Amino acid sequence: MKQACLYDRLGGAPAIDAVAALFCRKVLADPSLASYFGDADMNRQIGKQAAFLTMVLGGPNSYTGADLRTAHAGLPRLNDWHFDRVIGHLGTTLRELGAAEPDIAAAGAIAESTRVHVLNR
């Protein structure tokens, strides 16, 4: 039997929408990260985050946003410390929403694989 993709194991669209909303709230509440979002439309940001998470976690791909390098290119002084904080917020979010530890680790590994792109290395 084929194993369900991470997107499905986490609960599909309703769960990913909840993850995106809570994750974005956590990131905005973090004083070290909030300034990177300025006056961004958070509903739009949550929608983009949900579409991105859906795509990278194995769900149906409807992401139409910029690639990671382009989306993060103009962010001054963005570094590993910031990236690690974002990954931490993702893990905390998944844990709070009841995801299994192996799935949290798998999502973290996927997020980690984007580090070079987000930090434009």
C-alpha cells in the first residue's frame, strides 16, 4: 500500500490552512521577524503560505507566488538566525495543531532544504 504524502498525513487542505494562519500569526508576533512583513496584507500572505505549504508537502500544486530567491531577495540582513526562528515557529505550530513528531520532523527537513534559496546563497 502506498504511504500517504505528508500533506495528507497532516490533514489536507483544512489542516494546512490552519497551519498557515497560526504560523503567520506566530511569525508576526516575533519582534525579530515582524519587520520583514511591514504592511503586508496578512490574509494574502496566509493564502500564499497555505498554497506554498500545500505544494512542498505533496498536495495539489496551486502556488503561483514568486520563487523563494526572488521573494526573499530584497530582505536586508536576513540570515540563518532568522531562518532558524521561522523553522522553529513552523515546528511549534505543527505541534500545537496535533501533528505527529515524525511528520513535524519531515516538514522541518523540507523547510530546511529551502535555506539556500531563502538566504540567496
